[in-house]
Amino acid sequence: MLCTSRTRAGPTPTGGGSLDSVPGRIPPRHVREVGVVVSQAQGKHRVVVIGSGFGGLFGTQALDRSDIEVTMIAATSHHLFQPLLYQVATGILSEGEIAPPTREVLSRQKNAQVLLGEVTDIDLDAKTVTHELLGRRSVTSYDSLLVAAGAGQSYFGNDQFAEFAPGMKSIDDALELRGRIFGAFEMAEVLATKGENVDHLLTFVVVGAGPTGVEMAGQIAELAHRTLKRDFTAISTRDARVILMDAAPQVLPPFGEKLGEKSKKELEKLGVEVQLGAMVTDVGERGLTVKDKDGTERSIAAVTKIWAAGVQASPLGKTLAEQSGASLDRAGRIGVNPDLTLPGHPDVFVVGDMIALDHLPGVAQVAIQGAKHAAKQIKRGLDGKEAGEPFKYFDKGSMATISRFRAVASIGSIKITGFIAWVMWLAVHLVYMTGFKNRLTALGHWLISFLGRGRAERTSTEQQIFARAAIKRLKGGASDLVSAPGAHEAAEALLRVTREELEDRAAEETRLTDSGERGRQTV
């Protein structure tokens, strides 16, 4: 859902040189030394945008048609419409419909360049951003910086839970969860034919009763009780348990008590077990341990767990705080000035989920409006106008779906539930999706899923389920799976030998065909 989402060919940055390039020298546009790229200006104001989420994308687009060079640096090559991740995880939408390539989205913006890489450091004094891609390190200079790196999943200090209870913050997360959810039914079918107990496979636990958790629990319930009920023979998917739990005393606290209670009743009608006042104390491969409000502990056997209980701001917030002296709250959000600039650094703007200002919620609209505000301030400064205007957030309301034809919406003092709220939810999400093609295909998939029983995207693989955990067990992560920079000589020599063998084999195949010798008996 949009309003509760957590937040992520033209001129190339001119100039270049090593970190110790000689002042006054006019270097080529890019000079590479030991895997490092340093961009330096030759005139135009350089804006670096970190992140390709709502803040990063809308901030970049707001700088279009300006005499500015914009470089977006992001850890993914796509812009993620995060509010609909749960629909990818439950087979309604494909990943492409909610994650269009950032380059494609910005292809007509002539002053924007996109670089793929994980930002590992920001030097406020040198005005540089360091980023890495599979061990290749680059450094990009800026005149103004817009940091919209968003937030990740928080396990409240229990990061070991992540291995068995994935969050839902990325396409990788959604695809892994799709594999885990549909894979649980497949495994249950196999074990049931052998007469084994499959209760732990048909129990799905969603931790966190905020908008993401509510939407996820509702869709899993629909999947089990409606979509899949005719697809298996050894098991009855309608017997599946879907548990939504939270340590809080109500569902959807940001929506108020009335809508929270209404949502709880609607979930229970779907067959979801809502367990409130329940705090997760341990998570393992085959289950989890829960402590209730009265202090009693109990165990729940469940292979599939989904974590939707909290967020933690990007670690770049800590990097900025250490250099600027700005405050950090418990969620890693950084204290910024009223105009969204970093204290002591009027050239650095921070937006979205990363900021702690006036109790702003971690929703998409805060990131979008904040990024547009930052872009406006940058352009005002370049035009010689007074900048520093305080950011004013306009709350457009919040929405959450419970199931098909059921949703809740809070717009100021207006509270809407049921079918009307659901139609409003559809309309708002269609408007904010990127690209006409994605809107059209999403609408088609919604018709299939909501009016019919189908799910267009049920494909899952072992790689989806296990790749994340496998890569994390490598010391250097994915970088361990590729060669180090410059380590190509031996591979090239081997390639030459292989090429000769392939050419000889191809020539022989051609001779056999042309001579008609295939299938001919030899004496």
C-alpha cells in the first residue's frame, strides 16, 4: 500500500582523475586508476542522488530541465514500488510490474546519469561519495548531495532471525517469500502422500500487524482458502493456519482504534488468527518462540515465517551523523534541519525514511514530497534566490488492503472501510505505478486474481529460496563469486585454447553437413 511504504543518455559527470590529481589540470571525462573513478566538475553544478526509491527517483526527476548534472547512485538497477511487494510474494504481480529499470524511467532526462553500486562511504569535507559494485570501487564528487537511501528491516537487535524469517524490503525478499510460501504447500503434498504430519508446513506466521503484515496475512489466507483449494490432492489447503502476531495491543495502530478493530474482525473472517500482545523471542528453521503479555512462553511450529515488524534506517545515517554531529534515534534516523539539510552542511539534503523530523511517518509521500522540496531548494540556490525554506508535509492519508474487496482508508478525520476503500486503494496505486505498460498489466493481473481465482505469478525456484542465505555465508558476499579486478590473464589464455577447440569442432560439423556424410554407413 502506497501511503505506508518505507523508503529507495546524457552528460556524464565531467572531469576525472585519481584521488591525488593535480589542481588546475584539465583531465579526461573519466580516468580509472586501481578501480577508482573520480568525477570532477568542469562547470555545471553536480548533484549526486543516493537511492532509486521514491525519494531518489522523484528528486532526480524534479531536477530535470535544469542546468545541473545529476548522478543517481543506487544499489539496485530498478525503482521499486515497495507498497506492492506483498503481491509479488503471493503470486499476484510479477517483479517487473513493480520494479521498472531506473535507466528506462530516466532515459529521457538528458541531465541524469545512473550508476549501479552500493554506497559505502560519504566524505562531507571532500564532498565525495564512495560506492562499490562486486569489489570495484568508485568515487564520485558532488556539489549538492541528496541522500534517499531508505530503510531496511529491523529485527530489534536479533539479526539472526533474518535467516528463517525474511523481511519484505526488496525484490529478492519478495521472490524468496514466494518460493517459501508456494514451496511449503508443495512440500506438504509430498510428505502427506507418505502419511507424515504436515501441520508445520501448513502454518504461516506473519510477525508485525502494521499495513505490510495485515496485507500479507490477508493474501496468504486468500491464497490458501480460495486460490489453491482445488490444486492439491493429498492436502487440503483450506486447513492451513495463517497467524498474524504483534507485541502491540491492536492491529494497524497508525489508523486509529476504530479502523484497527474493524481490520482485526475482517482478518478473522478470512480465517487469520490475530494474536496481539505476543512478542517473538526466538526464531528457528521449524518454528518460533513467543512470549505473551502475561509472561508465558509458547512455541509455534511453522516453517514459513515473514517478518514485518519494524524498520531500521540506512547505515549511511550513522556515517553522516558521525561527521556532522547530528543526532540519531533508535531506528537510525538522523536529525535534520527544518529544510531537510544536514546540520552544518547546507549542501546535503536527507529525505524519506532516514530522517527524524516532526514525527514524520516513514511513508512514500514523505519521501516524495521531501525529495521535491530538496530539488526546489537546490534550484533556488543556483538561481541566486534565498533557500532554506522549511519543509511542509501534506498528509494525503493512508490505506491498507485486507483482502479482495476489503480495505481501510484514513484521510484526515474521514475513515472509510469495505469496497469503497478498496476501489480507492486500486485507483491510488494505479496512479503511482511507474509506466503505462505496468499499469495495464497490473490491472489485468488484478482482474485475474480478484474476480477469478488465479495467480499469474506462481513460479518459484530453489535459487529464490536459498540464494540469499548461501551468499551471506560467503565471506565477501557476491564479490567472492567473481574474479578480482585485473585477474584475467590466466582466464584469457584458457579462453584462447577453448576457442580453437570450438572453431575446429564447428568446422567439422559444417563439413559433415555439406558433404552429406551424416547418417551414411561407412565401409
